[in-house]
Amino acid sequence: MNRLSAPGTKHQKWLRLALCLLAGLLAVGFFSAGGFAARAAGPGSSTATGSSTAGDDAVGEITTGISLEHSGGLGTGVLLDRNRSTSITPAGGDTIGITSETPFTRIYLVWDRPPAAWELEAGGATSRGGSYGYLHELATLETPVTEATLTLGEGENILCDIYLFGDAPLPDWVQQWQPPCEKADLVVFSTHADDEHLFFGGILPTYAGEQGLAVQVVYMTNHWGERYRPHELLDGLWTVGVTAYPVIGPFPDLYASLESLASAESVFDRDEVLAFQVEMLRRFKPLVAAGHDLNGEYGHGAHILNAQTLVEALELTADETAYPESAAQYGTWDVPKTYLHLYPENEIIMDWTVPLERFGGATAFEMAEAGFAKHTSQVTYFSVQLGGTWEDCRKFGLVRSTVGPDVAGNDLFENIDMTPEPEPAPEPESVPVTSIIPAEGDSLPGEHSAFISLPASTQQPSDSGSSWVIMVAVAAVVVIVVLVAVLVRVNRGGKKGGKGRRRW
């Protein structure tokens, strides 16, 4: 009995030994590969990738359980009424305490006028705003909180509304403005809030929304005397895809400027308007500029003044002696292409009926209509038009070009090289070089050899990790072959043993 089982016991020992060896090799390979991956990822990094997203229980806008308290005792109920025509005027240094039963991560502030700089303290961190004068400004907190304190800066503070949001995606109407462009691809010179949709039509949804170019809108006049219109202005721009905060000019919208150019010049200083135009062109350095009809569309004097001074400014922006203050601040610039609405020479007719992917297939014309619809105070009097005489928002003419005339006539950027400027190459890091010079009588390979010692950070990464993986794979194959051989031997031995037992 013992003699018959002894050979099987010997093979089992080999089998167990082989299995242990294979397990050991696999363990070594696992940890070596893991170590190699960690080294490849670099110090302090993780090989795991991904992004956190709001779950099914994510919180959107918070509309209940909110309490606001002004340090000076002003009533704060109007800040939660979602009505931009109501507001409070806290003094500089005053605070507004914000408490919510539901944790919030974002606060959306709506101001009636560009506010003074403000601070928001929440969760032990402080965020700041008001630097760019945004009327609609979003503050994002580092962690969810139930309490926050808004401290008003010194200056005018007219606050209309406060909205709180959790970690769910924000609704489309929440505007997240970026600062005005540092360098614009296109600048649209609009006289009033709503002209950018009525007379420039699909320019903004096409080039800002669909193509994502750096588009800057500059308004000659402001509407601070009509508190609803600046909000309409921002809502309309956001609707058509503009994200760079607009420049709202220093000239108040005055009814007296309507009748004619003479009436406009009676209320606006022409030289001040010209200086403003020169400054805007130098500041934003656009590849393309677009302005009003020289006849003021329907004869509006401020439109005429805006268009005329824009054309004059084009000949001055490259001259550092003209309006030297803005030249000193922004440098000089020569605009490559400038279009005017309805200009009869070098005319192009833009097709605003092409569906835009950015807006779910809506056309540029439809988006211009949607943008204008935000100007609820004006929709009774005007509408966006694809035809007519002064209303046609498709027609533009190339009034000045340094890159030649249009040929295709369907793109404001025709003949403009839109290739991004290459990023400047980083300067190479200086590497200490050690030249080993043999002392007299010493010998080195090569009579004039020099050995360069590189810091460890500049040496090529080792392939030891990948080598380990290859070695383990080969070893695993060898072990598997051995196992197969042992199993075959055991099987054969079992068959022979069986015959022997029958003979016994």
C-alpha cells in the first residue's frame, strides 16, 4: 500500500513546489508592475483618473429655508424676490449674513450698478469679487456650507438679488462672465443695448457662440438711467454665446441724440467719442472690427456718430502721437479688416440661416432673435430682420482692409490668418557640466575626453519596471510548461500503477 502511494506523493511535492513558485512569481510581478506604474506617474501623483460628478441627490437652486440679515438692519426680503427692479443699498463695510438649511456651494449676486469690491467668507475661506464691475457675478465656494458672510466694499453698492445653489449643474440663465478680452478676434461697436442683435444679426451667435472666437462687444452709450436695460443687455449677450464681459461706454443714452448727427454732436463731445474709439481698438487689437451704418440705419444721430468716429479711429490707432495716453497704455494697432453695416462697397451678404451646432441646430438668425427677445423693453418697437432697407442684418461692406478684398464674401475673417501664434519655447534649464580633467600622468579613455555629469532629474527614466514584467511573464510560461510535464508524468504513473495492482 505504501509502495503504491509513494510515487504519487513525490509528484504532489513537485506540483506543490511549482504552484508555490508560480504564485511567488505572480506576486513579484504584480508589485513590480505597480511600483513601475507609480514611478511613471511621478511623485505625489496617482494612477487613478476620473472626475467627480454630481450624483442623483445633487442639490440645484435652493429656494426655501434661506435667511438673510443685514448688519445695519436693512430689510433683506427683496434680495430673495427674484426681481431686479427691487434692491437695497448697504454702506461700505456693512455685512449680510447668509444662512441656509440646505448646504450650498455657489452664490449668484445681481447688482443694479457695478459694485465696489466685496468679500465673501464661508467655510473658513475668503473669496473676492467686484473687480471687473460685473452686474451678474457667481461666487464658487471651496466646500458646501450653511452659512456665509458678504462684506461690502467702500463705494456704491446697490444689491438686487441673491441666489443660492448646491452642487448640481447650474441652470443656463446663471451667467459666468469672463473678463473683457485681452486680445480680441472681433470687436463689435454697438451704440445701444439691443443694436448688437438688430443690426449685427448673426455675427455674435456665429463667431462667439458657434466658433468660440474671442469676441468683444463695446457699447458707446450706457443705460444707467433705465435700470432694467443693463440687465437686458447682459441677458441678451449671454443667450447668443458671448462670455467676455462687455465694455459699457461713458456716454449716457440721451433722446436728444436721436434726430440727426448734429443733434448727437450737441450732446456728445465728438473728440471724446473719437478718443474712446481709438482706445478700444488699441486695447483689444482686433483682427476684425464691425460698426454701424454711416447713415445711422434709420437716421439715428448717435449711430452716425459712432460709425464716423470708428472710421476716423482706424487711421489713428497706429499713430502713437494721436491720443498718446491710450498709446502709452495699450500700444498702437492697425486693424486688418473693418466692416460697416449696409456699407455699399465691397458688400457681403451673410447667410444667417445655417444651423448652429452650439445652439442645438437653431440658426444664427433665430439666435439673434432670441438674444433680442431678452430686451423686453424694446421688443414692441423693433425686430430682427433678414430683409428690408435699413433693417437687413445680413448686409455689410468692407470699409477698410490691410489684407485685400473679399472674394468668397461669406466670412468676416476671409484672408485673415487664424493660425494660433506659437507659444514661446521654454528656455532650457541650465545643467551643471563637470569636466573631469586628468592630472598630469593620469590616463583616461581618449586623450581629450570630457565626462558630463547630469543631475538625476535629467537622466532617462529606467526601464526596470517593464523589464520586471517581461521577466515574470517568461518565468510564468516556464513554470506552466513544468506543471504540464509533471501532470503528464503523474497521469502516466497512475496508469502504470493501476496495471500493477491488477497483477498483484
